[in-house]
Amino acid sequence: MSKKKKILLTSGVMLIIFTLVFFIFTKPGKVIREAVILVVSGQSLDLNGDYNEINIIDSVYEDYDLFLSGEAHGVAMSYDMEKYLATYFIKEYGVRNIVVEMSIASGELLNQYLETGDEELLLNILNKFKSTYANNQDTYELFKYYYELNKELPGDKKLTLVPIDIEHETSTTGIYINNLMQGLGEPPEAIKEMVIKIKNIGSFYDRFFLKDLIKSLEEDRTAYEEYFKEKFFYFDLVVNNIKLDYTNEEREAAMVHNFISYYEKLGGGKFYGQCGRAHVQKLNSSEWIDGNSTFAHRVNENYEPLKGKVFSMIYIYDNCYGNKGGVISNYSDINIGFKREKVQVRAYDKIRDKKIYDTFYKYGWSEEEFGELMFIIRGSKASENLKSQ
């Protein structure tokens, strides 16, 4: 072998060794390697496409009954993703029950909107959310979208919103309870005074009144059942979700109870919904806020009809903005390559993209934090304020 060839061979071997050492043992090398894995894994999502990127769901659909996507509130792309996934489940599989993270009263009023298209009702509800993430133009467009979608469906296939949260906004609580009482006859003597108060109270923010209402239902339940008849299910659920003070534990437990109440009333079936990611990740008590389990974990582990039947889809955000201000980025060490892409969303699943899941695990994230399907969203703007209509 000539001297020149030996030098070239030695140089080549040294380059290979250096490259391997760099990518395996140095932090910059690991970051670049993992960024490359991030870019070449998953599939770029076409929100106007044919759902090929999420066809993993097709192979497991019959194994699950509750499909949940977990978002960060107030990020514009979160609402586009809900439309995309909702349309998929509704049109491809005929799912009719849509879980929403809002109070029973607000959700039931929005069910009325889906039936009537009453624009004034929709705006009245959204304007009650002034201090929340939901008071934005994307929320308005989302429910307009559900309404238009619902119009296309035959009478026996109409959508039903399934609200599972506590009564955060008691002004809508008051509107809804008064709505329930329309057309009812004279109340039984035991609750007549309270019914008059409900109709005439100036503010459903009055804590003393709310305490009296809760107590009245506890003491005279039979009389309220007689008065509300078939509407009692909703009245009972609304009043029992008035929480003057509550912990994360109490809220999560209430969400589980509310979902189960609707699930059984509707006779089971398939459900899809989008909620805050903190409720959708199937984290147990040692991994979540205040040492409590999430809504998805509790249903998946503790409710017999749905044990092992909750399918979680988690949104991970890179350089996105929320409507309460600030950049939302859920990971920082392995996003270099992804930031160079033009696409805004990539889909990953545990079967096709095991390497990327393994990469996240190395950074201390657990399997439950990503769900069965994961979407990485980059560069989304914040939702805009609700416009005057």
C-alpha cells in the first residue's frame, strides 16, 4: 500500500472515530443527533388532507371509546387542531359526543346554539368568559364550525356537547337554570321561596345565595325532582358543580363525575374531546399537580366501562404564543432541527416513531406525558381577542 493511501485510510478512520465520539459522547453531538431524529421522524400534518398522517388511529379505533386531545389554551393552532380531529372522528367514524372543558351550564347553552344557530346566544356566552382563555375569536369560530358541521348531519346523528367542568362562570349558571325553569308549573311549597329567589336574584355571584341554593337542593331533593321532572338531571348536575372554593383534586374529581354522568345518560358509545393538556395526559398522583391524578388517568384506570379505553393525543409546543401573553415552548434541548422546517405540525406515534419517544424519555418525560399520539406544533400565533360582531 502506498504512503498516500495509508494516509488517506488513516485520515478516514480517524474522521469516522471522531464523528462517532462527537455524536455519541458530546452534548452538542447528542443535541444535533436528536434534532435530526426529530426532523426525520413523524409526518408533516396536512390539516386539509385525507388523515393519512394519523391512520394509526384506524388500526386501534375499536379498542378505545374516549379519544382526547390535550392543548395549551389560547394558542391559535390548538383550535385548528380541534377542528381537524373533530372532523376526522365525526365524518370518518360517526362520533357524535364532543367533550368540552367548560361548565355544565355553558356547555348546555352551547348545545342550544348548535340546534338553533342563535348568534346572540353564542356571543352572550362567550362574552361571559371575559377573564378566561376562551374569550377569543378562535373559540367563536370553533363553535360556528361545529354548528355548520351539525347542520349537515341527519336528525338522528346530531352532535351533543358533553361539558365536564365545574361552574367557573356562575353568570351562565344563572342564565341556564332560569332557562330550565321556563314552562314549568308551580313549584312544591318546600322550594317555592328558593325558586322565586332564583328568578329574581340580581347576581349569581352572591356567595350567600349560592350556599343557600346548594343547601336547599340537599335538603329538598325530592321536591326539586318533582318540579324539574326530566330536566332534573341538568339542574342537579349544575348546582352540584357550583364550587365556591375548590382544589385541583376536587375539580378533577368533579370532571370525572360529570363525564360519567353524561356517559351513562347517553348510553355510552364513542366520545371525542379537546381539553387542557393537564387533564388529558394520563398521569397518576405522583406525577401531577398537587399529587393528584388527572381526569384521563382516573377514567382510564378507575371507571370500569372505560378501563384501558382512553386514547390520549398530546400537543407539544415550540415557539408558540398564547393569548394571555408569553412564548409557549414545552421542550428546548432537541428542537434545533425542527425550527428549520416550514411545516407547523408534525404527528408522531409510539409504533412508527419509537426513537423520538425514547429521546423524550431521556430528558425525563414519561410515556404518559405524550399519549398514544403526539403532535409537535411550532410557530403558532396567539388567539385573537373576540371581535365585535
